[in-house]
Amino acid sequence: MTQQNDISLQFQQMQQQLQMLMMQKEQYKMQLAEITKAEDELKTSKGDIFKAAGMVLVRSDKESVKKDLATQKETIEVRMKSFEKQESILKTRLTEVQAKLMESFKGKGPAAQ
């Protein structure tokens, strides 16, 4: 019964890891959408450009803001790829652990539970 409990605990922990990973991935998706929107706005903007610096907006040149956005976007895209790879590995492991868990339940009859 302890092996079955260990497998069950491992399965639950992996599910939690996957949920946390997917939540982080979703946050990065939202950041990426914000950056894309900012890039689009920057393309059509005329006049002064302002950039958030903490609680203050400061005037900045268009090229500097473009570079900052591109750098942020690249960083987020790399993190997203990493999350996707981790997610794929975790889903595969979760499927394997689930199969072990199901197998352990098959080996136990109703009287053993």
C-alpha cells in the first residue's frame, strides 16, 4: 500500500507542478500580448514617446523603446519555449505515473482496499 501511496503522492505533486507551470506560461503570454500591442502602437505613434520607469513616465526616443520592447519580447519568447519544453516533459512523466498508479489499483482487489 505504501508504494501505491507514494505513486499517488508523486502524481498529485506532478499535477500541481503542471498547473503552476501553465499559470506562469499564461502570465508570460499576457506579457507578450502587451508587448506586441505596445510595438503596434509605437509603429503608428507620432510625436513624443513615453516609457514607464517605476511610477513615473519619462520621455524616451522611439528607437530606444523599440529596442527595449524587442529585448523583452525575445526574453519572454525564450522563457515560453522553456515552459513548453518543461510542460511536454511533465505531461509525459505524468502519463507514465498515471499508468503506474492505474496498474497498482488493478493489482488490488476491493478486499485489499
